[in-house]
Amino acid sequence: MTDASSDFSALLPATDQPLPLLSVADLRTLEHAAAAQLPPHTLMARAGAAAARFLLEQIDRKGSVDAAYPVWIVAGPGNNGGDALVVATHLRKAGIAVEVCMPVEVKPDDARWALDNARAAGVPIAATAPATFARYGWLVDGMFGIGLTRPLDGVFAGLAERLSERARDTGRVLALDIPSGLDSDTGNPIDGSAAVRATHTVTFIGAKPGLFMASGRDLAGAVSVAQIGIDAAAHGGNTTPTLNAPALFAAHLPPRDFSTHKGTFGSLAVVGGDTGMCGAPILAARAGLHAGAGKVHVAFLGTGAPAYDPPHPELMLHTLDNLPLDEMDALAIGCGMGTREPATRALHNVLRLNVPKLLDADALNLLASDASLAAEVAACGARGDPCVLTPHPLEAARLLASDTRHVQHDRLAAARELATRFASVIVLKGTGTVIAAPDGRIAINPTGNAALATGGTGDVLGGLIGALLAQRLPRYEAALAGVYLHGLAADTLTARGDGPAGLTAGELAPMVRTLLNRLFYPPRD
């Protein structure tokens, strides 16, 4: 191996940075262009060195007992197996006990070069896996990378199950590039078959969308990027998916100068709450307060609404007929709205207003069942006033006259289709929420966890984005910020023991306020 490989072994944590998310086609283009300009085997040498660096840092960190246990590595028959062999050679030379399992001998030229080096370094290589992994520290999945297009089978499927069991049990399972069996474009196991569940992934050249959505977030674990000397950002364009991060929206947040007042930060109206469903718009409105809107109103469609909100008397509660919606700075409509005729009439009226609008919940169900409403939403976008739609997968399926399987099969494609069809900013909720704009911009959100799988969290998200719209953030950036902070609030609460089980929707908004001020409005010196 060349000494030059060590110069490109730096690891970039895939957090809080707007990384481009590259498709398999993008990656192949970058690989071929780089390989044409570099000496043979350079990319494999750099990739293996980067993954070995990760393992050495983990083994050497304070308090680690991993140095006392061998590293076990499975190498597949292709270039992912070659990467694994390079890792093994680096570890062996660093004095770390390492063993390689290679059920099928590697075939590509680069991988054969890596095999020759591993043998020359004295790396033990066996064709079969041990009966138990109990005596090993780290386990490394180097079976298959982004080139796999068929389900895992045979010995490799069996090893995927064993690696996954270890990840759930004691952890310390590293995937090279992607967990074997995962579709790196969609985040789904290939054809719904077996895939490795890792606790950590070192991914090469650039981040992949499938590592951050659908099953990919569970399977990949903590992701680090080894760029190995290739500038993936230079390849990305306006329509390349991006990992959502504060750098994409922070500049649009309003300054909080001493001379500002409540009018500076806008008026939000939450429209919804048919009879017996008043809780949803109140949850959304409370979130709007905590996200910094200057004034927050609730307009109820039904009867039996409270006169005021005891925990937050700052909220101004009205019947729909008594609130001039055209005087608001933003509207969030749909929470608990129902689908009766008054709801349809209210949505028609709202869509005629030249005010930033977020549509959620029942408003989306009305769009799916009423072609005239759908046409009005698209017309808003055509006149430069795009709506923000926040469907979960079932609501998205209704809007596309499809089913959830179709939506979840390719979440990026579904979000893009919705953005085009409705000329709107789309927030496709779920694991790895996708935010898509009609102009082709698209992002995947990395924050959030299972704590959000409880009633009312979607209402809170609607209120957060609505408040940011009222503060005059552009639609796309308001969606990015709301989704990011919503998920980060769940992550922060979970980290302190308030989730993932039992976290309530009402707990999110106060934490969003804390994060908003901590990250973007720190105290002045």
C-alpha cells in the first residue's frame, strides 16, 4: 500500500453539515473520473485506510477494552471485500489481532491486489465463520457495497443475520460503505430481504441518501464519511439531495434586536378544530408560541371550543368567522379540522388568500378527495405563493392516488412527485423526513427518533413551521428549520431520559425554544 493513502483517511461525522447525498450513479461517475487520474488501487487503499483509522481510534480511546480482543472481518467477493482486506492489513501492521472470513475469494483486480497484500502481511484468512463471536471485539461487514442489486442469500444472508444479532446485543459492528443488503439510494433492504444491522458505518467518497431514511437509519447506525480525496460537493447540483443542517436555514432566521417588537415576528393563525377536536390546533398553536411567532391565534371551526388556553393564555382563541385571516402573516390549516362541508369551505377560502400557508392532516385528506382544491393549491404555486404540505406516508399515498408501499419504496421520488404535482414545498414525514421544493431542491433530515411516534407530534411540527413562516422565512427554509428543530428536540429529550418511550407531543415545543435560543440566539457578551 502507498504512503499516500494515509493522507486521505480523515473521517467526517455526518451530523450538522449539509452534505450532498449521492446516488449510485453519482458515485460511479466520481469513482471512474478519479480512478482515471490516480495510480492503480489508490481509491481502495484510501478507503481501507480510513476505515482502519476509525477502528484504531475506537480501540485506542480511553477506557476501551477492545485492544484485548481480535477484530473479525468478513470480506465479500467484490471490491467491498477488497476494502475489508485493506482494513485487515492496516490493523495487522498496527499490532491489532485480526481475522478475515472470505467465503468466496475476491475477484476484481483491485481486490486481488488487496488480498495479496493481506497475505503478505500475515493476515489469517479463513473460508468459514467461527461458531460464536463471543471472543471478538469489533466485527466488520465488508461483504457487499453499493453495487449489490440482488438480495443477500446463502452464507452471506446467514452472516448478515449473525452480525445484526451482535449489533442488537453488544454492539461494535462496523459496515464498510453501506450495510450489506441495503439499497443506498432508497434506504430499503434490497427486495425486502436480509440486510446487515450495524452500529457504525464508514461510508466512502460521500454520504448516501439511503443511510438516512427508511430502514437505513436503523441499519447504518452512526455514520462517518471518508471522502478519500474526492470532492463530492463539487459534483452536487441544485437537485442533488442534501442532508438537512442549520447552515441551510440559519441565515433566514430573523435577528432579535433590542428594537424589535411582537409585530416584527409576525402573526400566525392555526385553523382547525372541528367539534370534539380542539386539542390538535391548540398543540400546534402552543408550538407556534415557543418557536418565536409574535402573536398566535386559533380559529376553531366547530363548537365547544375553550374560551382560552389556561397553560398559555397568550393564545388568542376565536371562532373562524371572527378572525380576519387575510390580516395574518401565516396560516396553518388542517389540525383537527375534520372533512365536513365547513372544512372544505374554509380551505377554499384560505387558498384564495395571498398569505403563506401550511396544510396538514385533514386539509391534506380534503385535497386528496377534491380535485378543485388540489387545483387551487397548484395555482398558489404557479402565482409564486407555494403552500407547504406536510403529509405522512399514508396521506402522501392518498395525494398520489397510490399506496404507502409505493411512497416508502422511494421516498425521494415520492416527495419530488408531490412537489411537482402541487407546486408546493413538501414535508414527507417519517424516518428521514424528506423536504422537497418545486424548484428541485430536496433534503433529508437526520434528526428525530422513535419518541416522535406518538399522537400530536405532527400538529406540533405544523405549528413550528407555521411560526417560522410568520417570521417571514421562505417556505423551503421554514420547512427545513421546523423539521430539524422538531427532530432535534426529540433527540435532546431522549438523551436526558425523557424518551423514546412515553414522550408526549406537548414536551417538544419547550425544548424547541431552548434549542432555538441556544443554537441561534446565544446571549450577547
